[in-house]
Amino acid sequence: MGPTTIAERSTQAPGSTESTAPPPLAPAAPVVKYTEAELRVLHLFNPFVAALLRSPLHGLVSSRLMLLTYTGRKSGRTYTIPVGYTRLGGDLLVFTYYAWWRNLRGGGSVTLGLQGRTMIARAEVIEAPAHVVAEVERLIATLGAREAYTRVGIKLATTPLPTRDELARALAGIVVVRVTPEPSSERPSA
């Protein structure tokens, strides 16, 4: 039997014939989000990243970045932003704490500029903390803790893994936008 996962640790019944739960972990390191100065630099670079993603040189960054185009709920205006993504199964997961995701509440259609192709996709916002934790746990199981934390944008100890509560605290304010491309909509980018 392999090591227990975060989910198994938090739900394993006392007296179970399974191996005993590991000893309590040290508190998780605080989440390190971008500083104001780093945010200004990121916003400054967004137009350059977007141009790169639209160019024949997109391969330099398109394994982790894509363009996401959505319509503002109130303004009706179209916005295109570069976002980091992680492919998990047939879905693309975008982790963010920026406000743009609110435009996709209740689901919405988006256009993706993904690896030199343009496609229509369906976006679903996952904002319930327990569901965000579950998505990150899936990511940890697939990619390993260090890579998962990098993709999500948090800093936590990777050994031992944090408890579900520590992970939930670290993810406070972060939502997941699950993007499911519609295969029939794919076309080369212009």
C-alpha cells in the first residue's frame, strides 16, 4: 500500500486496519502572493506576453501560458489576457485571485489562444474552498507537490505534505477556472 493522500489522511477512520495516520505536520508556510511592485511588472509585461503568444514564437511560452478572451458582464466589452494554465485530463485549469474570473460566474463561453490555435471553450468557476482544495489535491496527485504549488502560485512545504486545513488556508482567495475546449471549434490562429 502506498502513502496516504491528503484526502485519505483527513478521512481515515480511527481504528482502521489501514496504516496509522502520520504524525501532525508543522504549520504550513504563509502563502506568498505577488507584491504590488511585482504586479506592476506583470501588468507591464502582459501586452508583450500576449504578442508573443500570438506570434510564430509562441512555443517559447505556450506550454504553460495561453490567451483567454472573455466578455465583461457589466460592460459587454471583450477582454483578452494571458493566463497560466495546467492541463489535467481534457480540461485546462487556471488558478487565480484576480477579479477577472467574476465575469465567468455561472459558466461562460471563452475563446482561447492555445499553442498556436484558436478555439472556443466553456469556462466554469470553482470558488467553493473545499472544491478548490480538491482540485489542488488532484493536481498534487498528478504532478507532485512542488510542481503543483508552482502552477497554483503558492509556496508550501512539500515534505511532508500539508494537511487539508493547511492547504485550504494557503488557497484562501484563490479560485479555479476550469476551461473545457470544444474540440470542433479548433482552428489555426491568424
